[in-house]
Amino acid sequence: MQVRAYEPADAERWDSFCAEALGATFLHTRRFLSYHGERFADRSLIFEDGARWLGVLPAAQSPSSPELVVSHPGITYGGVLHDGGLRGEAMLDALQAARTHYAAAGYTSWLYKPVPHIYHRAPAQDDLYALFRLDAKRVRCDLSSCIDLAHPLPVSERRRRALKKAQRAGLTLESGAHLADELWPVLEANLAQRHGQKPVHSLAEIRLLLERFPQAIRITVARLEKQAIAGTVLFIAGGVCHTQYIASNALGHETGALDLVFDRQITEARDMKAQFFDFGISNEDGGRSLNEGLHRFKSEFGAGGVVHEFYEIDLNR
């Protein structure tokens, strides 16, 4: 097995490989990663056996620490992606080769974010075993709320009441890429007020991603008398519908608008034969704190827990 650095000329083949990889989503494609522009110094790797590609690793240098490489700082989860060619000891060989490559490049630490199992089209957690063999240290763990659409947990009575309230309020729903302009002011105000943060994606960036992935990104907005009061941005990745953003203003909270939005989107997820509906994490402070109110709200739709793990590999060993 050989390992080499990704080059721009590899982009088309990279995306074709990701289309067949067991744990890859559109987030791992160069079409998605390239929206970051020059924000990150790319350190992605390709694992080869002669002319055959065995796997790819999206990665970049940490923008806050020049001695740290992350797989990947610009997406929620990264890790080695393969089409079945890196099972068992082969995965261990791949991670060892990557560790040697990054150490030789002068990095002292590697932060590895494996793809959560719900995104796998077939079981592909060989990297977790290989991380154990390499004495990697788990340094962070986030908790996401996810509905198994074939076997959902019961919806709470509170959510049922809120849905009926929203239906009585006369709210209307609309989906479409053009709704980004209406939703983003609600989202920005919501994040600023509740968390003192801004959206990860600017309005210009989400417009660009909507153009590139019209089938994979869906915006739904709830309106009251033509005013947008709540909405979500869904990333549709393989068999998972993931709420990348959830936003509501005071009127949206008062009328139960998000319950109406989620009722529609969960129904649509079932109709498209998705396996999971993932509300995303409810963590703060690097996973050390759980926003219990937000986590409870998501869980009441029939969701259970799925973890997002972060591992650190010491490259000096």
C-alpha cells in the first residue's frame, strides 16, 4: 500500500470514488470541500495499490494550530473512506501510513473524526478498531438525536399537542432553494440570541451549495400571514436526512411552527425511503456540556442517541 497527497487533478476521480465508498456522503466530495476556497491548507490523502485506489482521507491543517492536522476541519465528520478495500488489518496499515506521512510533514498531532455509523451504507467501522490499535485517545464525544424511521421511539404528548396548535394557527409550509433569503435572517437572529454565534455557512455560501447540490439540500419554511417565522435546512446524505440548521423566532415558538415543519420533513423522509432522520447534536463546550432542553425537544419526536466521536493520534510516538 502506498499513500500520497491529494492533488487538484484528482478531484473528478475522488468524487467518483466517494460515490461508491461505504461511509462517504456528499460532504466528502471535492465539490463540497472546495466551497471553502483557500480557508484551509488541504492535507488530504489517497491510499493506493498500484493504479487502484483503496481509500481517501479528507483532511486539512487546523486553522488554529499549525502543528495539528484534522480530518476534516471544514466538515462535521471525516475519516478514511473506502469501498470495501480497507477492512481489518488493511485499515490499520492505512492509518499507520497516514500517521507516518503526517509526522514526516512536521505535524505533531492528528485529530480524526470518524463518520457516524448511521451514514454507512454497509458496516464500515474498521477505522475505530484501527484507532484502538494505534492507541488513539478519544478527546471529544457529541450526542446527536436521531430517529430510526423504521423503528421510531414514541412521540411525546407535548409534541403532539404542539403540532395540533400549529395546525390550528393557520401556518403554511413551503420548500425550495429560494427560501434561503427568507430563512437566513431568522437563523442569524436565533443563533445570536440563544448562543451568541453565527451560522457556519454564510448566505452566499449556502446559495452556492444549493446550486451545487440541489437534490441534497432542502429548505423548508413555516409562514404566518406570509411572514417566515421558522424553518430548517436539511442535508440529505445517503440514507440520512440531517437538520443542518433549525431556526425559529418568538412567534414561531409561540405557534409551534417547528413541530409543523418537522412533521412534514419526517413524513417526506419516510416517503423517500430514508433510514434515519437526524436532528444533530445538542452539545456545547467541546461536548462537555449537553443542552438538556434542546436535547429533550429533539428526543420527543421519537429520537434516540447517536454519538459523534473525535480521536487524537500522537504523531511523535
